[in-house]
Amino acid sequence: MTVLTVIVPSYNAAGWMERCVDSLLAANATDIEVLIVNDGSTDATGAIADTYEAAHPGIVRAIHKPNGGHGSTINVGLDEASGAYIKVVDSDDWVDVSALRELLATLRRFRAEGDGIDLVISNFVYEKVGRKNKRAVRYRNVLPHAREFGWDEVGKFRASQYLMMHSLVYRTDVLRASGLRLPEHTFYVDNLYVYQPLLHVQRMFYLDVDLYRYFIGRADQSVNEAVMIKRIDQHLRVNRLMMDVEVSPYEVPAPLYRYLLHHLRIVCVISSTMLLRSGRDEDFERKVQLWRELRYDDPAVYKAIRRNTLARLVNLPGKPGRQVSMAAYRGARWALSFN
């Protein structure tokens, strides 16, 4: 029985997708399913996917669909998955093979023991072009290691540290039960992929291995600063969808509520920073409007998020305030390997 489904969203990925798929197949596992979801590509992506399916029947499936964006590929993959657990690996990224073997062994143990672990968390590494020293994002300071735990044992995340799609392996039933449907033709949906299903997660396991290799530095990547400014409407859409998720401090464990505030704060700060970076007066007004909406929608959430240093920095008044905000951003970008 398939223990892990890996969804590989692929759009015009012919130049790099083989590195991704080969890393997934290198574990030589028969209980892994690789779904290459070809999102209406106009290059050789579809043909490459078909070649992999023919070479690895029962392991690789090529799924072809009209172009609908990153979120639509994940939606289709979730619908088609047969594995007990699900992971998304973007076609320009890859995994460490030894870490993947350890992950699969862990998931097999869960299945054999009948454990319903809802979420497995592992580390990821920024593979940034031109940077010799790669930065790994790990969670040793906030999560118990190599054992089951609940939200009551989760510590406080640092300002620069949060869960990303790259670090998560959901139990398939949990992801489906969450009702997650990502918007189409929209980038940055990975934040929703993390945020919304966490409300349905109770039992977790932290596997302290550097599994995911996050390639960053291509000029056309969605996380490139110039591209983010151009697509700021899409980031704002995801930001507002996160704001619309109903979260009550009286209905969820306190550490989960604290984490959700933390993640929402980071996304609001990123939206605000990109709006400031554009330099346009109308975008400055859109930033003000975003925070105004948050204050009106949920004053308690707004107050909790605004008292953080990062949130204060992007809301400094006037032109001098914008200059200070941008200076702080440039320092963070250099220190944290932002694109």
C-alpha cells in the first residue's frame, strides 16, 4: 500500500524537473507515488512526465490538465492521491535522498503501529544561487524531536522561523478533512496550504533531517522581489484569505493560536514590504487599507500582530518611516538569504 504521495506541480519545467523527480525515485521505494501534475505546459514538460510514467509504472503518474496555476495542481494532486501521507515538492526543488529514506521508514512505522500522526515536520535548506553557505531552517528550538507530541508542547517560533510547505508532510485524511481548496491562477498559495489545515492537526512528529532543498535565485521565480511586486495582487489575495480563516483563541490550543498569529503576521509584513518597495503612493495606500481591514475584522488579532517589532517597522508613518522600513528589510534580506 502506498505510504507517501508526492505531488510535483510542473509548469514549463523541462529544464529542471528531472533533478526533482530523480531525487524522489532514488530512494528505490515501491510504496511511494509520484504525481507529476503538468499544468498546461507549452514546453516538453508533459512529454518528460509521460516518459517517467512509462519507465516507472505504478510509481509515477503523469497528470495533464489545462493551466490553472500552482494551487490548482495541488488540488488535483490531493484529489488523485492514494498515499496515506502527502508531500508537495515543486519541480525546481528536490529532496535529499538519505533524508527521504528516513522519512519513508518513519511513515511505514506509523502505518505498522496504527498511529494516526496528522503531521510530520522536517527541515528545509535554501539552495540559493551564488551563496556558498546554505541556510537550513530547522525547528529544534520549538519542537520535541523523534516522538509524538501535541500543541501543548510546541514552543515559540523565532521571528525569522515559520512553517513552510517545504517542511510539512500531512496525513492525507487530515488534509482532505480540512476542506482545503487552493485558489487558481494565484501564486503564494503555499501559505494557505500551511495555515488552514493546521486547525485540524492534533498529533505531530518532528523528524530532524534536512529533507527539502529549496532552490532560490532564478529571475523568474515567484519569490523574486521584482516578480513579487508585479504580482502583489495575488499575494494580497492569499493574505486576505488567511485573514478570513476563522480562528478563535477559545476553541484552539493556545500554542496553535500563537503560531497562527505568528504566520499571519509574517504574511502581512511581506505584503506590506512589497507594497512599500514598489514606491508607488497608491501601493502605500493599499498597505494602509490592508491593516485597516485587519483591525476592523478582528481587533484582538490586529492588536496582537501590530505590537510585534516587524509589524511596527512596516507601519512607521511618513516618508522617513518608509526609509527606515526599507533599510531594515535590506538587512534582513542579506542576513536571511531572501531572494
